[in-house]
Amino acid sequence: MNRALVLGIVVALVPVGVSAATRCLGGNPAITHVEVQSTHTMGKMNTYHLVGTVMNMGTANQPSNTLQFVDIYDGAQKVDAKTIPPLTSSGTFHFTYNWNRASDAGAGSTTFVFKMRMVHGTNCNPSNGGTFTLKF
């Protein structure tokens, strides 16, 4: 009887432990989406207008002294960084980036990687949305 009671308590506590491990108590900025919003052709060049979203998926507002960026890479080469302001809990921020590419480049031949970078502040779950890859 005692063994069954102990087993029941352990089984009842497992889901609580699992959900607590996946729930982030604090600020948790994540790149949730990046897309090509539009393309403009000028001569033999296309300008791709990229739009991305960063969301604080944590349970707390980020402190006002948070300093964070989305670093933008063309393959392995860093081409830019966008400053992301401190976000409220569930708050979002949209960033934009324009990229020029030859108009005869094949679809899907460019791979951009977007990475969160914290300079001052904390991210309670950096593996959740720390990078986003876009091919166009």
C-alpha cells in the first residue's frame, strides 16, 4: 500500500517537473519569424526586403538596461546586426533588413541565419528561438 502511494505521488509530480523545466521564468527573447516581405527589381539586381519578429516568450519583462541584438549572417559571414529594445512579457519587436542579390540567382540559393546576441541582460532559455534560418 505504501509503495503504491509513493509511486502515485512520483507519477503525479513528473508532469509538474517537466512543465516547470520547459517554462521560462524571466526574460526569454526569441526570433519567432523572418520572411521575405517583398522583392524589388532594379536592373540586374533584386532587393529583398526581409522582416523579422523577436518576442519575449518569458514570464517577466526585460530590465530597461537590457542590450540585445539580432546578428544577421549570409552563410557564415556576418553582414549586419539589429538592436532589439527590452521587451515586456509577451512583447514583440519587428526588425527589417534589405539584401541585394543578382536577379538571375536561383530560388533558394541564399541562406541567411539570424542569431540572438545578449550583451547585457539574461535569457532564461537561449535554446528556445536563439536562431532562425531563412532560404530565399
